[in-house]
Amino acid sequence: MRDPMPNAFVAGAVDLPEVEAALVARRQRVLGPAYRLFYETPVHLVRGEGVWLFDPEGNAYLDAYNNVASVGHCHPHVLAATARQAAQLASHTRYLHDTVLSYGEKLLSYFPSELCHVMFTCTGSEANDLAIRLARAATGGTGVIVTENAYHGVTAAVAEFSPSLGPGVPLGAHVRTVPAPDARAGDPAVTFTAHVQAAIDDLLRHGIKPAVLIVDTIFSSDGVFAQPAGFLKGAVAAIRAAGGLFIADEVQPGFGRTGAAMWGFQRHGVVPDMVSLGKPMGNGYPVAGLVMQPHVVADFGGKARYFNTFGGNAVACATAMAVLEVVEGEGLQENARKVGAEFAAALRGLRDPRLGELRDAGLFFGLDVLDGDRPDAAMAARIVNGLRDERVLISATGPKGHVLKIRPPLVFSGDHVGIFAERLVRVLARV
Amino acid sequence: MRDPMPNAFVAGAVDLPEVEAALVARRQRVLGPAYRLFYETPVHLVRGEGVWLFDPEGNAYLDAYNNVASVGHCHPHVLAATARQAAQLASHTRYLHDTVLSYGEKLLSYFPSELCHVMFTCTGSEANDLAIRLARAATGGTGVIVTENAYHGVTAAVAEFSPSLGPGVPLGAHVRTVPAPDARAGDPAVTFTAHVQAAIDDLLRHGIKPAVLIVDTIFSSDGVFAQPAGFLKGAVAAIRAAGGLFIADEVQPGFGRTGAAMWGFQRHGVVPDMVSLGKPMGNGYPVAGLVMQPHVVADFGGKARYFNTFGGNAVACATAMAVLEVVEGEGLQENARKVGAEFAAALRGLRDPRLGELRDAGLFFGLDVLDGDRPDAAMAARIVNGLRDERVLISATGPKGHVLKIRPPLVFSGDHVGIFAERLVRVLARV
């Protein structure tokens, strides 16, 4: 059986160089059988700088995949902030400290005024897990609606509504899935609303009160569905009419990546009840969070407490503040818009019959790989691995694994687009 | 209603200085109502060094509470390791990197040979959450047995078996609680085994297959129950006989704190199926993990995958490696044993009628505060707040909140014990 994770390394399929074979063997011994590597021949990396990653021989890989190092690998302004605060104090939130508040205020200034509280966690999984706890308390419901290949995290509660983890991870009995908002199947403003309403009706028919509709606002693991902006409005109204809440999972599209806005939900003209944040928030430092409207946490906060030992500690917040300063200071949202448009034009200009629809927003791209008009996951894998051999890092996504997932650090430039396109042409010529 | 958290700040109860009053107001505005501060008058900290914490005026507080900064606040060896690796690469585990393996091998060398895999998370909550996912997959059961005032974390799944979070956080229908192993209620080797067996029987009577017995091996939130070493054996045998697993939660006792051993379970002569690690692992950097026997993850690893974006990244592992080097290089387990014994002797020497039983292991102490022979949470709070005014940090614990919880960084010395005892005597003379 194919691993449900696109671009997963399969041990024994390819002979590896000695050093890498030894590392793979140690991984199986030390980390056990639940870890997965990328690529037919895994990449061994030892250094990063900007959009470049380096192997032990000093070969440079163009990073067109990693959204964690969003302001560039090892950005000096971020490193300095981390080191400075770590040498002062790594306090937690049960003592008073200014940094968690200064950062919280700065972060909230990027949100509509209704979204005025933030709680800090260490991972996006923890943020979505907290969101579901708060939603259950606020609504009295348990029903969860997600897209068919959604990914929202790995805690026990969140894995239950992350179908992209594959058939080995069962969905909860209180979970309903809806098709991704694919414009080829009709206007998503109509179809997505109808599917969400049908899921609500089915939950109610089973005696399950709806608690949330949660979506990654760029539908990354479903294959990237970003257009036309605005299509979420009807679905959000439907879940609210049923007494449920709308959660925007901004772990992937957030912090300026879509170019058009700081957050993916803003492109759709909706104001979520909660917004979860993660990956790029600390440029690699483990920090994440949940932004919310006060009504969501009022009851929970009165009867329960939340404490996350490392969540919101001074080092995490100083680091995250430095990331926001770079996003602002280097104009990275605008760069995502501008370079994203150049990148999209370059990809659309390739005119290879195997390349189908490109779906994009800013510096986030999903590019279908087809055999005629059928999804071609095998060819997508050959392209991903071919680019790896050309030292360009991307991956694949979507329920059928046939969508190229291209998601570079936000400091990507027009020159990098040129390098990417040139190497992709070489790969397409030989695979 | 008293907040179920001992030593929680209550807004408005005491007039605060202007700066701190402003910080409290900003916290409520920014962080919302679910956060809790410590103390009647919260402590405002800006710097840490070794066992000392400093407020903005430069006043020094003796830290006798924080186990996260286990090798001392802002230890230079740890800071250097974090900064060095952060400037190189903060890669994740889908690329090959030596550091996660070197650290994993080093960490596992401190465990019995049966415990030979480690998976990395960012928080102890995530480690226990992963443990319960693996246990469900491995046993086919769902039943969880914990002590009456246990704390294991804050994810949705783990909060369901963390009764110390208070009545506002409901326990799961599949959760059973047992009394803490209090030697005053009979030999814990007999009573704890009997209680666990009764919980197993009750789960089975309800058609719930037992999955795990999970205990903090020092029973911190129950009030600290560490003696006599060995009492866990019968309970572990009972859960295994019922087809369940035993999880040792070492987030609090682990990494040498008990003095007698690196891990609390070792004092009891048992080998757990899984061991969760957290707080002191990175001395403040968010890193945690789950160590396990291979049978626990064999089936899960075949049909599912685990990925934690920041878990096991190179910076987390380089930092955690530096922490282990300090624990070893500075002989901190032996220091916990030696200074722990001095500290215990000093506390036992106080002979104040309000101070009852002291329960201890290494540098972890639970000291009952009594009125006659009744628990006295109000007096415990006066002592905790009195020590805060003397610039010594501890807290309170236990289901009745009457147990002083003393748990200093492992670099605590005999001199620090002297300072602590002198200030405690002053406090006892006036409260």
C-alpha cells in the first residue's frame, strides 16, 4: 500500500550513500517506525541561510517548500532577539512579564477588532486542540466539520478531524467531511455552502450538536483552493446559524503568505470566532497561538484555567516579535504578492501537457500533474524527486498526491523564481 | 468559590503597585480570562541567573520552585548550544540530521534497554497526548486510571484525565481515579495496588477495556508521595494483567531531581511501557518527548505516521543535549541527593506545630500545613505569600491546597538551604 503521505521515503526502495544509509538505520533504531522522511533519496541538511539549505558537502538547495523559516533560514534579526531574551529570562505566564503582552498587542493589531484575545501554545496542533476545547465549552456541541483531506494537527482530539493522516487514523464519530471548494465543480460560494449545510443537517439528524467548522483558509492539504476570494461567507453563516463557531486555521496561510492580506480569512471577507497560528510564527522557534473573540472564552475562563509551561514564555514572544518586525520591515507580505505573481506567471508559462491547473495565492501554489485529464501521482513524485536531484525542494499534496506543493520562504525573489523555472524545465525534459 | 488552583492571584483582592496593576490590566485585555497568575501580589520578573530571579528594581528572589530552569536560569553552556545551532539550521525530522539522533541515543542511554525508542514533541502535554494515542492503538482499550488529583496536561484528551484542573474541566466517561499512595492510610504497596485493581474492575464492569495506568512517579499535584520506594510494582502488574500499559509521567521527577535515580520510576523498580518527559528537558526551550518500548508503537507506526513540526528539530535537540551535559558535568543528580537531604533535615528541624509531615525525594518536597491535625490551606497560602514578601519563591499543591510545594533548580546549594530556612523562620514568626 502506498503511504498516505505524498513524497514519503520508502526504506530499501533506492540504494543510499553510506552516510545517509547509516542515518536512516539510526533513525529506525532510535525514533522507531512512526517517523517519515521526504523523498526517494532523503535530503541531509546541515545549514540554512535565507532561501538556501546546504548539505554536508556544501551543496546548496533552493528551498521552495519550507514555510516555517518564513523570513528566511537563520535570519540574523530573529537569532539576535532569541539569544538576547534567552540570556535574560525564559519566564512563564504565571509571573508578570512585559514581553508576552507587547507581543500579544502587536499581534492583535493585525486582526479585526473583534478578535481581541490571544492565548499562547507551542504548536499549531496545540492551538487547534485548545480551539476545540473552547468551542465545546462555548457551544455545548461536539460536531466538527472539515474538508475531505484536511490536516489540522496531531493531538488525539485534532487527529480525529485530520483525514489527511490516512485510513490508519480513524475520524471521530462526531466528525463530518465536506468536499474541498474546487471551482471546477461549480461556484465554491454555492457548492461549499451547500456541502457545509448538508454536513450540519447530517450531524443534527444523528443528534450531534455542531460545534465548529474549521478550515485551513488556503486548503493546503486538499490541494490548495484559494479562488475566488470570498467563497467562505455562506459556509460561515451556515455554521453560525446552527449555533456553531468558525475557526480559521492560519498555520499555513498566515503571516502574509497569501500576499493579499496578513491572514487567509481576510481574503474571504469573514471574521472568524477563532484563528489558529503556528509554523512561521517564530521562524523555527516553537511558538503558536490562538486568537479569539471574547465570547468564545468567557465561560471557559470563568470555570477553568489554561497554562502552557512554555507557551508565551519570554523567549518565544521576543522571537515572534522579531519575526513580525522582519515581515513588516522587509515588506514580506508585499513581496509575497509581487514575487508570487511572477512565480505564478512563470509556472503558467511552462505549457507542458502534464501540468494542469495552477491554484495560487501569494507565495503558495498547488499545481496539478495530469496524465490526459487524470491525476498522475506517479509523475508528480518523479517531478518532486527530479527537482530534489536538481537541488530544489518542493513536495506534493492533495488526496491523490498529484498536486505539486510549492511554498517557499517569503524572502523568495524574482531571481529565485528564475532558478526554479530553469531547473523545473530541465526536470520536465527528462522525467 | 476558591479557584481550584492553589496560590492563584485574585484580581482586586490586594492593591497593586502602579506598574504591576497596569500589567495585570493588560493581561486581562490581551490574554483574556483563562490565564492565572501566582500570589496575592504577583511577582514581576525580568532577569534570571542560577537560582536567582530579579525584578525590575534589581531585587533578587531565591527560586525554590521552578523545575524548568533545572540546571539554573540562563546557564551559559545551554545558551551557547541553542545560539550555535539556531545560527546553523532549525530543520525538522523529514530531512536527515545528526542532532536528533545523537541526542536520542544519549537520552536513551539513561533508560533500561527495553525502553529503546524516543519520539519528540514540544510539551509534556503533547507527550502524554501521544502516549494515549499509542496506548489506544496498541491495546484496543480506552480506559484510563489516574490519581484523584493528578495533572498530566492540557490537550483535550489529557485534560480529561487531569482531575487537578478542577470541577470546571469534566473527566472522561472512560476515566477512573484512585486515591494517592499515602502511607498514612496503610502500606502503599498494598493500598495502591488494591485501588488500581478496583478501578480496573470498575472499568470492565462498564464494558470499558483498560488502556493505561498513568502516574506522575512523584505524585506532585496529589501532594508529593514518594516513599517507600517500590510501592508501584503491584499496580503496574495489575494494569498489565488487565491488558493495559503503564505510563510513567516523568515531566516533574525526571532528569535527576529525585537524587536517587535519573527517573522517578527507577526508585520503584519497575520498567514502564512508556515514559513522558518535559519541563526541565531544555531548561526553558520548548522540548519534550516520549520514550517507549517497541511493542507500544509497532502497530501504530505501520499504519499511521507522527510528525511534529518543531518536535525534535535541531535547535531543540542541541539545547537538550547541552542540558544533559550540564546535569552530568556538574553532578546535579548527586547534588539533588546531597542538598536534598540537607534541605529535608533543615525543614524537619523547624518544629513548628503548623508544619506536619514532610514528604520528599531529592530536591522535591511536599510539606503539610496543619491546624491541629486538619489541613490548613489558608495558613499554607499565608506562608507562600509571606515567603514571596521575603523574596523566596515556592507554591502550594494537593487537592486541599495545604501542601507547600518546594522544588528548586537542581543547582541549589547548602547555602541556599540556609537562606531559605532563615527566611521561612521569619515568616512563621509573623503569619
